[in-house]
Amino acid sequence: MERKTIAVIGMSCNGCEQNVETALRNLDGVNRVEADHDADTVDVVLKDGVSDDDVNAAIEQAGYDVKA
């Protein structure tokens, strides 16, 4: 298991948090997700083998940007 904190640009409300959380929960290997629009972050716990590219793509497909 691996825990990551990802900086996300564009979340402005609880609904945004839910959108990002739902997008990430739909990925295989994601065990826990908690988004915080006030901090512009998403904390995620992943099984080994889940790539950063997959996580970032899910966030971007939900309509938000990942801060590099």
C-alpha cells in the first residue's frame, strides 16, 4: 500500500470533492480517498501497481487539473 497527497487545481466546493473522490474510487486498487477543496489536495491510499498516470488521468477526466 502507498499513500499519496496530490495537489489538485479547480476544486471549489464539496461537490468538487465528491467528483474527484468518485473518479478515483472507480480505479482498481484505490482503497481510500479523501479530497479537500480548501487545501486543494486529495489524499489517496493505493495498492501497489496503481500508476501515477492512471490516478492523474482519473482526476483530469473528472474535470480538474493535477498540479505538477
